[in-house]
Amino acid sequence: MESSTGSTKEYQEGNDESSIVEPAQVAVVMVPFPGHGHLNVFLQLSCMLSWYSIPVHYLSSAIHIRQAKARVNGLDPSDVANIRFHDIPTPPFASPPPDPNSSNKFPSQLQPAFDATLQQRGPIGDYMRDLSSKYKRLVVIHDLVMAYVVQDVALISNAESYALHCISAFSQATFVWEKLGLPFPIKFAKELPALKNSATEEIVCFVAFQSEAMQFRSGDIYNTCRVIEAPFLDLLAKEEVAGDRKSWVVGPILPQKTLSSTHKSDTQHKCLKWLDKQEPRSVIYVAFGSTTTLSDEEIKELALGLEQSKQKFIWVLRDGDKGFEERVEGVGMVVRDWAPQPQILAHLSTGGYLSHCGWNSCIESIAMGVPIAAWPMHSEQPRNTLLITEILKIGIVVRDWDDREQPVKATTIANAIQRLMASEEGDETRRRAQELAAAVGQATSEGGVSRLDLDSFVAHITRQDDALPA
């Protein structure tokens, strides 16, 4: 059993409320969903907002705060030190093991942790009310699927809330149009992947449960870039979707240390030291996120596929055949602990990424100019795959989503890796990925569209009005 009980606890030493200099103007409260990708993005955005000298309070259970801190990749420790972390009491929840042989790859073992968040409404409401008395305005930024627990923001006169979208604008737009019962207004060469078996009934109900509380938000923040997804962001901004709510597109929300990288790595991790010894663009990075679990048969076929491809690789794998590691020594590296993914993707020697196409992985790969071999597993990943391969044309498909019931053989994996890493098609895909990365880099630099949107959001929440007298 995992649990987080007791009263709300201050995690940042020396950052108790008595240290706030009066008169305090604006504070931000971050309420992430307890999935690693979400926790990480919220922590990164917290650091970005702290650059503007805005006090930022990060609320989650004790176990998820520890997880977010432990898996920080590329963030400046001094930025993290500015964040005020608060343990929100959460009832005990079960932590069943994953089922690697399930036909549905959604990480259903995490559902008890997701359900436990629904009990946080009371403690979070109390915390918001207390904090609102110390500031002229309280700004709550919450995950799209944490709307229920922050809905009491509507009862606080000097508070307002904004939803941070941690999925692609493309996927979000397709979901919205399906909910409206309308054909998607932009046509593609391929049909939109059907969502059947991409999630569980429990998580679908959990998401639907948030919809009523979503009406209380004042606006939306998107972890993407207009350079990447302008047409789909325009759809989401239409009045029939957004109403009179404002939106800001501030992504990619990545550590500034990584975004400004010149592809020289911090060589503290052994895999980065190994990358330093490889030829430019010669290594494919293989990782399926923190929640995807492969069966023994899938691990075996992937291992054989990597071996048959004759390409150098870094494979993030928690379980597997030790004998395989010995056979590929010098050609590839298996990483069994936490891997510094942004730094790996930013390294000069990394030339491709075999990925499940979770949005965080996609946006990191796009920002670093690394093309993707897409092998979607669940949730919106099949639609992200369509965006990456058919719309942006910066990747290739390993296995079509329609064929997900069929096992992926080693020869299929090897062929996909060779196409990406050792063919003219792969070279052209890599060229497009690098061109897009350059455009995204400009967007996140000073004066770029994403940086201007972040500036605009900060100006909006620190505006002088009746709630914030001069």
C-alpha cells in the first residue's frame, strides 16, 4: 500500500508562509495529475514561472512530490529550490503490479492512485482559501484531469484557474470534435486511429467525471508550439470550443538548460559518457515511457530486432535477458535505472528515437531534432503517431495501430530501425526533424512566439485590476 496521510506539510525548508514579503501580490498554485509525465511538466512550468519572481506552490501527495524531485532531468537546482512543495493528504491506495501480458497496454495498475486524488478536493480547497488570504490574487494551474479537486476556486473571490494541457493540440482537437459529433475539419491521407482498446473503461470514466468542473477555468495553457501545431490550436481557439476563455501556447515546456544545449552533454550518467564515444547521429534511443510494460515475448523480439538492425542503441529497460546485454556489448547499452532522456536526445550522437509517442517524449524529440520510429501503446499515442509521421513527417511507423493485436516480430523492428537510421528515407526524415527543431528553438528564445505567450500569461495573471489594486 502506498499512502500519504496527515496534515498538509511544507516541503521547502526556509519557504514557510511567514517568509512572504507583504504586501504580496500574486501567487501560483500548481496541481498536477499523478502521472510522471504530468508531474514533470508541472515542475518545469513551475520553474519557468519562478523566473518572473512569482511564488509558486506545488501541491501533490508526498510520494508524488518525491517522484517529481527524484526524476528531475536538466532543471537548474536553484530553480527547483525556489518552488514551495506541499504534501496534500491522500488516503492509502493500492499499488498492484502491472500486467505485462494484458492486451490493453494502458497502465491500469495506476488507477487506484488516480482515484485517490478525488479525495484531495477538501485539503486542496482549504489550502487555496488559506493562501488566498495572503495574496491579492491566487492563480491555480491544474491538470486537465484534476479539474474536480480544484473546483472550489470558483468560490474564492480573488482566485482564478487555468488548465494545463499535457497532450498534443492535435489529439485534443480530435477528441473535442468527436465529442461534438462533428467530422474533423482537416483531412489527412490516413484515417484517424480509432480509440478502441487504447484505454480502460475506468480511466475513460475518470476523465469524463472532470468535465463539469472544467467550466470553472478562466483559460488554457498548451504544452506545444505554434510552429508545430498552429492549425489545431486555431481549432481549439474557436468560440464554439473555447467560448470567451483565453489561451497561451508556451511549449515546449522543457528545462531551459536542455533547450539551450549545444548538444554537449553533462557526462555524469554512464550512458552519456558512452554517447560521447560514438559517431554523430549513429545511436538510436529506445524507451517506452515510465508506465509501459512489455511482455517477455515483446522484450525478446525487441532485443533480437535491435541486434539484427546492426545499429548502435541505448535501450531503457527495467527487465530483460542478461545474456542479450553481453552479446551487444560495445554496440549497445541497456540502462536499467532512470535515464536522463532530454540529455540523451540532445546529444550529438543520438540520431533516432524508438518511442511509444507519449506527448512528452514527442515534444522532447521535436525540440532536439531527433526523428521518431513510432510504436504507440495506449491513450492518445496512436494519434500522436499520426501527427509525427503523416502531418509533420518527422518519423516512421514501426507497427500500425490497426495491427496492435498482432505481435511485432524482430524483423519488423529491425527493418524500421534501419529505415530510420541507415537509409535515404531516414536521412530526409532527420533533415526535416532538425529544421523543425531550429524553428522551435527560435520560438522558445527571447522574442519567439512561445516565449512571448509565456510573457503574455505572466502579464495577464499579474495585471492590475479590481482584485489587484495598485
